[in-house]
Amino acid sequence: KGDIEVDLYIDIKSTLIANPSVTRLILDSEGGLEDTALDVSDLIIDFELDTHAINCASSCTILFVSGNKRTLQRGRKLGFHRTYWEATDLEHYYGFFKDEYNNNIFDFTSWVYDDAQETIFKKMQFFIERGVEPLFIIKTLQTESEEMWYPRRKELLNANFITE
């Protein structure tokens, strides 16, 4: 429950090691950091967990699709949108690392563009590895960053995003 932040990996890993009888992860999150979600997804796969979503949007969908059996609570939806950087995060990051970009905002902008593309490709590849229909994956990446796309249950089933 809550945002997907840096310490989530350690928290989930220690919980799973201490509780080997856990077989299902229940998700209630509006998302957070995509890199952290991809790291945590490796734990979900390694511990062969099922996932069940009560509320799951943005990078939470990466955690969700990591489950063996993937279920969505009736009356609820999964939300998707494309990858993005918050403007304040970009400003802070550039302020901290501008020397590495020779104080050139254009070099930094080029890096941001490459970073976003790399994240998108990593996410696409991961969804494909999890058996999700490629055309559905493209749809998940078309919604603008500030918006959210909530496909119907039937579309999620047909795309193999939820398994039942």
C-alpha cells in the first residue's frame, strides 16, 4: 500500500524472506518510481508470487504484471500512462549534476530524452516477457503523462494483463 519508493525493494525482500509462506501480493498503489518497480518485480517473479490489485496505477502495473496469477478486484481498474519526469525533479537533478553536462542544458535534455526512451523500451520488453499482447502494450504507452487510461476488464483479459 502506498507509493513505490526506493526502500520498497528492501522492505519487500526482507518480508518475503521472513515469511516464506507468502504466496500473494495485494497491491494498492497509485505508482511511483519505475526503476524501483522493475527491481521489485524481480522479487515477485523470484518468489513466484501471485498478484491481486485493489487499486493499481502507473508503475504499480509493473508490479502487478509480475505475478504468476494476476487478478483484479471486481469494480476496480488498472491505470496506465506514459513515462515522464516531473519538472521539479528535472530542475533538481540538473542543478545537482550540471557539471557532468558541461553546464549545457541541451546536453542534459539529450540525456533526459535517451533516459525516457530507455525506460519505455525496458518496460515494453518486460511486459512482452510477461506474456502481454504487444498492441495492448503500445496503448499503455500512448496516454499522456498527466492523464490515465483505464481499460475495461475484458480488454485486460484479452491482452493477458490479468489472467482471470
